[in-house]
Amino acid sequence: MPTPPRRFVRRTLRGDFTRGLRFRLTVTYLLMFSLMLTALGFLFRTNLSTTLDSQANDLLEEEWSAALAYLTFENQRPVWAYDRVDPDESAIVTRLQRVYLLTDDSGHVLQRSETYQMLGVDSPEFIAEVLKHPEPIYRTLVSKQGVRYRLKSARIVDKKHYYYLSLGRPLDLSDGTLRQFTLNYFVALPGLILITGLLGWLLAGRALGPVNDVSLAAQRITGSSLEMRIPLRGAGDELDHLIETFNNMMDRLKSSFDQIRQFSTDVSHELRTPLTAIRGQIEVALMTAESPDQFREAMEKALEDVERLSNIVRALLLL
């Protein structure tokens, strides 16, 4: 079997790697998959953040309801009514009092936690604005230590007296979970991209295998190897169509070469006949002719064959 041309082998082995179709397909696949993974990471992070915020709001609502159940007023003074001997109730009330502020309708502080004080006591104007409306106000504040707190502020009523209550809970656990997810995902992302690149390289090579077969087959084609055919993969895709087109081209080439061979044989036969006749006539004349008339007769017959030969040549030129 003929070997591929040396120039083709040299270009294949040390050619511009980055200009190869396999490399470009891999890079395209890798870029698209990287963008998809990055977008999915941000999407998952957003969904996780929304879920954690929703859970924080639900827990805040539960703590708000519990605070209203334990908080009472005696002579307009707040009292937390719970069984101090019961460790469960004590733990619940202690948790409720971690981040809270309670004022009267004038904005005077009745009770507050140290954590809330670090966040900053709400201004009288803000308290007055909250007391005007029955709907609560939700806020997210950040302490000096960088911890976020989710706050619910609303008015509460006891015996026709308005009070301002602001209750909050830290979001450090939610933020820690979100940071850990982000760190883990984007630390693992380069490894995923690397694995994706290797898979893309293998898939691109597998997809381009039939194309390389066609290319190598085309390099090996000679006049004596026109029977070469590439077997179909049976997938019915574009590559099979390419292979089928190549095989059909080989059929047409073989048919053309067969016609050329037959034509060459016919031409050789047509040219050989008058040449043989001319040679025979001249040889006979040289051996047997004794008079000028005999030589003339031989020359006239030779000229007739030469004319016939000229007509054949003109016909060949026309073809």
C-alpha cells in the first residue's frame, strides 16, 4: 500500500496544532461548557441565597410570634412572662432577647440587647414612622464585625398603648453556608473544566475519525488503487454522508479511468493498423520492386495510409 507523502506526514506531526479542527472544536466545546458551569454556579448560589433568606424570614416570624407570647406589660412596663425554672423556656426567651429593641410610643428605650445597641439604636423618626402603620418593616443590617442581621420592626398594642418592637436574628450561619458553597463550587470548577476539556478532546477525535480516514484514503489514491472504499459507520449522519460521497467519487473515478484505458487501447489499435500497412508496403517495395512504376505504386499506397493516419490524428485532437 502506498504511504502518505512525506510532506503530509511532516505537516501532520509538527503542523500548527492550534489550527487543527479537533483543537478548535475542543476549545469551542470547552468555552461553552465553562460558561454553562459558571452560569449554573451563580444560579445555584442565587437559589441557595433565596432559600436561606426565606428560611431566615420564617424563623424570624416564629421568633416574633414567640416574643409576643412571652412579652406582657404591667403598668406600661415590659415583663417577660415565662417559667424561669424551666430550662427550655429560659433558653427560648434568652434566644429571643439576643437582638431586640423595645420602646414606648415616644421612642424612649424600655429594653434593648447589647447586640442591638452595636447595630445602632433606631432613630425616633424611624420609630414614629413605624408606629403610624400596622404593617411591619423588614430590614437587613450589618454590624461592625461584618455580621448581617435580619430585623422585623412593627408596633404592638397593649391596652390601647402603642409600643415599638424590633426583633432580629443573625444571618451568620446562612452567610457561612453560602460562602462555603461558593468556595467549594468555584474551587472544584477548574477541575471540572479540565475533565471537560479532556472529554471534549476525546469526543472531537472520535467525531473526526471518519474525516481523518477520508483524508488518509485520499492521500493513498493512485491509478492502481481505485478499488479503495471506506466502510460506512451505519449512523446515518453527516459523516456517513461524507463517506458515501467519497465512495461515489471513487466509483466515478474508476469508471473514468476504465474509459480512458479502453480509449487508449482503441487509439493504439487504430494507429497501429495504418503504420503496419505503411511499413509493410515500403518493405515489399524495397525487396521486390524492379521498376519505377512499382515504386510509385507502393508510394501511392503508403500515402493513402498516411492520409488515413492523419485523419485519425485530427479526430483525436478533436476529441
